[in-house]
Amino acid sequence: MRINRPGPILCFGEVMLRLGAPPGVRLVSAHNFAIHAGGSEANAGALLAQLGRRVEMITVLPRSPLG
């Protein structure tokens, strides 16, 4: 059985982000960040996108200044 659908692959879950502010600067007041992404759903989606598939991520962000 072969399924060939034109729509995107949907990834559900969290995107784990590690945000790093410059030394001595609070995260909330920083103007730039060093960002490192992770999480199994995000990693799987990134790999599929690198292989040429159309991928979309569905997630929820917290209600906070960083969200």
C-alpha cells in the first residue's frame, strides 16, 4: 500500500529551547539570545524538512514575556 499525500507532516509537542543571555544580563531584559533548539518532535521535524518534506510544528507557548 502506497500513500502519497501532498500535505505537510504535522509535528505535535514541545520545542525545547535553551536561551542564553550575555553575562550579567537578565533573560527578560536581554536584547539578543544564544538559542539552542531541541526536543524529539522538533528534531524529527527538522530531519524530515532536511530530507525535503514539508513540515509544520503545532505547539503551545506559555503566557509570559518569554512565551
